[in-house]
Amino acid sequence: MTKNVLVIEDEVHLQKLISFILEKEGHKVTAASNGSDGLKLLAGGYVPDIVLLDILMPGMDGLTVLKNIRADQVNKNVPVILLTALAQENVVLQGIKLGVKEYIRKPFLPKELAARVAKHLGLQMKESA
Amino acid sequence: MALDQESFSAVGTALGYQSLACYLVSGNSATVVLSTKERKTSRKSATKQPNNSGRRKSTTTAKTGQNGSKGWPEVVGLNFNHYITELIPSGSVLPIGWVDSRYFGPAKTSWPKGSQIYFPEQELQHAKIFFVGISPKKRSFTKMALDGSMDAVSRRVSQWIDSGTLRHFVNEDAFHEHLRQLNLDLQLLLDHEMRNPLTVVHGYANMLIEGGISHREAMPMYDALCDATLRALKAIDKLSLTMSTEFDRNSHMTETLPVDIGSLATRVYTDIIAELKIPEGLDVKVVSSTDRIYVRGIKHLLHRAIYEVMSNAVLHSWAKHIVIKPGATEGHAFLDIIDDGKGIPPASHHLVFQRFYQDPFSQKEKIGTRGLGLGLYLSRHIIEEHGGQLLLVPHDATHGTTFRFIWPLAIADSEDSSLTFKRTA
């Protein structure tokens, strides 16, 4: 079953890498290069099954994007995985409070990324069954 | 007009500083401008009297100048690198000695706080204000002499305020917070600018090793691997240059040559065209100067400084036209880089030369080109080491930006390879 994945990541090569990995798994990937564009997609009616969100981005950072997602009535429960180069405790705690499913620390193995995304998509599928 | 103590104090007061104990923060260094004191004729006859706070303070008697006016104000400053951990309170006596024997005498290697600095009489006749640089780590000195007329000082300090170079740390907490934030910024940028490209390399390399990738799929991966590796190397290169200029200020300044800035600017633009993707429709004009305009310096460092500013204008200004204009006036050489792009908001003017500062809107629709935020900081640092300045010139128009490099003019055929910049007028 094809799932919609929204990737919000400002690094273009990383966008392409993540897209390639997840498209190989059969998912349909939509990418945004900054938080503002990602939120516009959601506001425009795009409903992802999962969001992969970078933390450190120019303009709006990932945690701010996450707060906005959680305030969105349509997408407030969408699973979010944070992609992070940071290991700062305060960022982790803030993310947990905002309902982040998990963190994936960069660098990551492609199989690891694919497996974690599948796990959270599977969890969602189980809940809706 | 000759500068006297009262005039300089008036300058300080007019600029909003109760005392002259303030910091000029320029990139990674802070210059403390301490209170003036009149110079004594004889070093040996200097007497020390306690000030109100109980600290000993040297008092000097005035020296009568040639025109009969009272002697030189001794305006001194200490230039610390950003690792300074203690403030020097206003009124403190300054470390004694100097490292440049051509100017002052034999070098000293340790400068305990509380010792006294001193300038030979003959030097004070040539320059009215000295900023003496001290690196607590290496105990090395740099020196920058300014034109001493009060108007020139006022103009220079006003420029520093407008460009954000001058900041007044009102207490030690603010200064330490500043240092803490700099360290945080470095951590964040390293994490982003090094880890992201290496994540790309790691991911694609892993997929190629695992196999199952067609030749068609693999080709863009190879490009991405090259780009990402290059980006990480450039980040290392910039950081390395920043750190080396910080800790080893004088090591690369021992060999200086006359450099024609007009030719250099043209060369920099040629390199930019060869190395970077120029936005479509951008028109760049390098104005030729009728005469050669020389400054003294290290050519590859000057190239680097101009490259950073020029490439910013080309890649990030959203300009349709850029003019690169060298020139000379009143004993100074200048190089203007003028664009008609979106401009820099006035609120950000004091931030642009800070390390790791990035305009949050400059990367919109230009994905994947985020830099380290070190370019302008590095450029300014290099130019200041050459005795010059890099300024963001305010525009009358609502858009557009002008960055101006200013250096002392050099004599092209000078045999003196010292750091002294000889004025042609």
C-alpha cells in the first residue's frame, strides 16, 4: 500500500537521498525545502501519512514547524520523525512533549531510515484497523 | 584640528558612553578603549597615585607640543581575541611593552595585568591614537594607527557603531553571554554544515555497496557524493582559516607586496564565473581604473576576502546588476561591490559581519546553498589584518547593498616589506 511521506529538509542532496530510499520502498515522497513551504503544502490540503522533519533549517526551525503541525486540526496526529544532527537534551525533550515519534540521528543507514518509517506507518495502520 | 583629552572625552560622551571603557567588537576581537591620560615627558619621573577605587593609576604631566598646546592624549586600547575571560576595568593601567621592535622595542612574552604600557615620544608625533592588540593566548601584538583629527575619530567611531562593530558591554555577564553564544553558534553550524554533507556521502555510499542500484540511478549519486564531499571540505577550509587567523594573527603577515586591487577584483570575478553557477540574467560590470591602485598585502588572502563578498553578491543578493568599482581617494584605496538586489534590512546591519550569521531569507528558493555564515566575518578579519576596513555602506534606496573595502594606499615600488602602510600623500 503506497503511503504519502512529507520530507521537510533544507539540504537538497539529503532530500534526494531520503526520497530515493523511501521511493524504493514504494512510498510516494513529497519534499519541501523549508518549514514554511512544508506548512503551505499541509494548508493546501496535502495529507501525509508520516512527516520526516529536519530540526535545523534556515528561517523556521523544525520544532516551530512541529508546533504548527500539532496545531493543525487535519494533521495534528500525523506521525513525525525528527531528523537531527543535534544531540541536545532540550531539543529532544521539546520534541517528546510535542509528540514526536522518534529521532533519527544523522548520519543514518538507508535501511535504518526505511525500517523506522515502515514501523511508524505500520503502527498507524494497526491503530486504524 | 589637534585632538586633546577634552575633545576625545566629548566624542565619547556624545556617542553615549559615560566613560571610554567600551569594547569595539570586530569579528573575533574586542578592543577596549580606556580612558585618556596625558603623557609624561620622562618615564622615570612618572608617579603613581591611587584613584578613588583604590587602584593605582599613573599620572603624567603634559608635554608641550611644537605649537605650544598641551601634550598628547594617550588614548590606548587593548585588542583581545574572543577568549578573553576577564574585563579590564576602566582606569586600569595597561600591560607594558610591545612585540614589534621596529616601533617600540624588544618583545615581551608575558603581560601581567596591572603593568603599565608606554609609547615612545616619537611615535606619538606621527599618530594620535593607538590600538594595541594583545592575544592572551599568544601574547602577540598588532597595531593600528588612526588619523587623529577629532572629525576623523568621530566619523570612524560612528561607522563602527552603524556597522555594529562597536558594542558596549555594560557588564561582565553580557560579555560572557556573547562568548557563550559564539560557541553555540559554532556547534550548530558544524553540526549542520559538516554532518549533513557527510550524511549524504554515508547514505549513498552505503546504497552503492549494498547493490541493486542501476547505472542510471547511480550517476546522480556519484554527483551528489562529489558535491557533498566538496562542501564538507570547504566548510573545514573556512573554519580552519578562521581559526588560524584568530590564533596566529601575525604569522601570515610577514611578507607583504604591493597588490593592484583593480586587477585583483577582475581576477576574483573571473574565478567566480569559473567556479560558481551565476544566476541567469545577472549583469556584472567591473569598472576599470585609469591608474593602477596598489595596496600592500598578502595577495591570496586579499583574493579570499574579496571573493567572499563578491560571491555573496552574485549568489545571494537577488540582484540584476552588480558593479565592482575600485578607486582611490585621500590616501586610501577602496573597492566597492554594489548590487541592486533586495538589500539587507537595517536591523541586520550590525549582524552581518558576525560569525555564523546568515540572512534567514537569502536561501529562499535557493535550496542546498546554505553556507557557514563565516564569509563576511572572514573577509573583514583579513582586511583589518591588512590595516583596512570592510564596511556595509547604508543605501539611500530601499534596496541594494554596497560593501566597501578600504585600505591605505601603498607605493608600488616600495622596498620595505614591513607592515607599515606608507601613505602616498
